[in-house]
Amino acid sequence: MQTPKKSRQIRGSREVAEALVVPRFDAQAFLASAGAGRSAAKYSAKRNVFQQGDPADAVFYIQSGEIKLVVVSENGKDGVIAMLRAGDFFGEGCLAGQALHMASAIATMESSIVRIEKDTMIRLLHQEPKLSEMFTTFLLSRNVQFEADLVDQLFNSSERRLARILLLLANFGKEGRFEMVIPRISQEVLAARVGTTRSRVNFFMNKFRKLGFIEYNGHLHGELKVHTALLSVVAHD
């Protein structure tokens, strides 16, 4: 039978051991909160997170909303190079020595963004396997997407490119994630993403609607419904 003194010693040892246990790193919890080396902010639609040419000194994570990456040429022509949504990172070029942002990041709807300082991100990628795995998976997926976009731009018609982008916005091909309804998106954004004019986008959108591939009001002020039948445009020879 334990004496009161021995019981106190055992209890004290257990409390010390529990105090020494380091909580396991939770990547999602880290990315969903503000703290040392990171801050959270909300951005209204059309507000810049950063502009092309700004110092690149942080990585950003989208908690909610959508961000478009836009590049502007010397003669003022702009192009949308990526449309990002919740769960995506951007600004990661700073980790590879990029001193200035090569594109502007603009919210297309109200968005919640976490800013992670460059030094903090580098340290955590070395120390925390869960965050490193999550970040690496994103970068690989992004690289595959960029390659597919390049092939699409080189070899497919603007009609096919538009159909493919609408399917991508609906997450078609991502198991268990197909979203028939896409939040509001302007024809200007679609035109910039496709690499054509707004009038051409309007022509094809009306064509898709008449064929029953999509549903929307004439000005895309509301939600856009995409049907899997739209895949026939991409797959058609």
C-alpha cells in the first residue's frame, strides 16, 4: 500500500511529465489562426493583397474566398495566370529567392487570408513534416495545373479553353469535390483567363447555355451552374 508521501511523489512526477509533453503540430490549426510570424486579414472584392513589383517577403494562405493572380505587361495589357481558392497558397516565390512579386494578387470576393512571414515559413517547413507535406502537395498540383494550362493555350481553341476553365472552377475531376454551382465570376475575368475577348466569351457562354451545358443569367451577376455534359466540348475532336 502506498504511503501518502509516495502518492504525492508519483502524482508530482506525472504532472511534470505531462508538462514536458510538446503538443503535436496541427497544420490546419496553424493556418487558421494568427500568431507569431503570421497574421490574418479580410479582403473585400477587388482589393489587392499585394501588387506586382511589391517586395516578396511572405507566403499567403487562403482560408476562405478566392484570389486571382494578374500580370500586367509594359504596354498595360493584363492577363490572369491563376485563380486560387480556399486551401491554396500564393506568394511562395519568396522562398526561392524572388525579391519582388511577379504578379498582383486580387480578391475576387470577400476573402480571409493568412500572411506567413518568409522566415517563419522556412523554419516550419524544416521542422514540421505535416505542413511541409501539405505545402509540397499544393506546389506539385499547381505545377501540373500550369503545365496543363500551357498545353491548353497552345493547342486548344478558345471555346475548349473556356469549357475547361468552367469545369476546373467546378472542381471537375477531383474525386468527391465536384461543385455544380460556381460563385459569381465576371466575363472579363473569364476572358483574361482564357486569353480571348469578352465578346467571344459571351458568345460561347450563350452557346453553352442554349445547349444546356450551363445555367446562368445573362450578365453572370448570380451563381453559375455547370453540368458535366460540358465535358463533351473538351473531349470533342
